[in-house]
Amino acid sequence: MSSTPAVDSPGRSELKSGRRFGDAIFSGLSVSAGAVILLVLVGVTFFLFFGAKDALVADPSEVRGQEGLLAYVGPLIFGTLLSSIIALIIAVPLSIGIALFISHYAPRRLAAGLGYVVDLLAAVPSIIFGLWGFQIAQSAVPSFELLHEHLGFIPLFGGESVTTTGRTMLMIGIVLAIMILPIMTAVNREVFLQTPRLHEEASLALGATRWEMIRQTVIPFGKSGVVSGAMLGLGRALGETMAVAIILSSSGGGYSWELLTPNTPGTIAGDIALNFPESFGVERSTLFVSGLALFIVTFLVNMFARWIISRRSEFSGAN
């Protein structure tokens, strides 16, 4: 028997060509979008370097603070990292607990309402949180005094005396934690809901309790998502300006681990927000150096997060 080669019909040829044309358009748009992101990053880097060049070559006595760039920017980097770490320590366990309650414990109607409220909280402007923190700072002084009295042997809660205004690094960390909590909770909730149903049912069928099932299946599956949500919240905490500026109302200075005393280091974003409008010349260029340092710190944090996620790729939803 002789077989004749199959010949595509005109309609099928047009369909294949149409698909190939659409794939080409989509590929081109994707590559262009990626190139635009890289160009924006390069443009921001050059912009910061151009603004910071005067301070980088200036005499240390001309730099803001009259002690050199390292003496000025160093404490701000320290304060930025300290406040962000405090916020993460508070927000990470809370976000995991709230996300687990919404996804695996709350009734369906209650879970839907809570999820909606969490999503709305993520849209609250940062200045609202700053005003709230400013108002309750004074009322938090008695609690800070108790911490200082009973836990003063710990350097974080030590110091000569507690500030009477309540505007401390601990208050900044609490406000930042509340700010980043909704977005971290939303990410964790979506990740936990993607846990394969068969895995959960298999764990329950083997006699595990609900918490044991969550510990064995949900949490391992969502580890990379939890890290991603934490890094997303950390990025917002690192770059927060208005809340920190309203609570501190000063740039701070020096290195200090004390969270309850007036000796509070400032943050880069807050320092720029407070001083940029009235600065000029080398002083303004110094603020550009601070912005460049924050850009580098954020970039390194994101690289570290990507490294952690890549090591936990076996637990990702795609696998």
C-alpha cells in the first residue's frame, strides 16, 4: 500500500502561522519588558551616582555632619536595618498565624471576610500609620518603663533612662511591623491555599491532627512563599519614609542597640525625607549618597532572598 504524505489544509496552515505570529509578539513583549526593567535599574544607579559625586570627592569637613561620609551614613544604615529587623521579628510569626487561621481554621464565610479586610489594610497609606504611632507613643511609655525595669539587663532594653516621649526605635519597629503585616499575610495566605489537597488528605488519613497536618504538609510547601512575603515586607520597611519621619522628627545619630532610650539612630529614608527640602550643594549630595547606600542594601537583601528561595525550590508551587 502506498501512503501519501499528509498535506495541511489552508485553514490549518493559517492557524499555525497565526499561532507562531502571536508567539513571536508575546516573546518580543516579554523581552522588551525585561529590558525596560534593566534599563530602569541602570538609570536609577547612574542618577544616584551623578547626584552623589560631589559628596564622594568632597573634603570630610564639607560633608553633612563634618565627620566624613562613613560617619554620617553608617549610623543611618544601622538604624534602617535595626528597625526593619524588629519589624520582621514581630510581623513574620503574626502573618503566618493569621494566614493559617484564614486558610485552614476559620469558617469559609469568616475566612472570606478576613481575607478581604487584610487586603484592604495593605492599601492604607503609610502616613496614617505614622500619625497613629505618633499619637500612641506617649501612652506606650509605661509599657516601655516596665520592659526597662524587668529586662534592663538585656542590652536592647537597657540604658540610663526611658524616653518620656515614647519615640523610640521599638515604637518604629512596631509601626513598621503593622504596616508590613497585611501584605505578608496576603502572600502567606495565597501560598498556604495552594498546598495540594491530596497531601493534606493523606496526612489526615494517616491519623495526623490538623496542626500535625499543617506542620507536615502546609508549612514545608509554603516555605519559599513565606520567605518571599517576608522579603516583600522587608523591602517596604527599608524604604519607609513618612511613618519614621513623623515618629522620630529628627535624623538621630550614632550607633545604639538601646530600643527604649532617646539615643535612637535614624533611618536613611526618614533622614532624606526630613532634610532633603532644605539642603543644597554638598549637603544634598550627601543625601544622595545615603540613597545610594539604601539602594545597594535593598539590592543585596533581594539577592539574599533569591538565594534562600532557590535553595528551597523543591517546595515551590511550580514543583
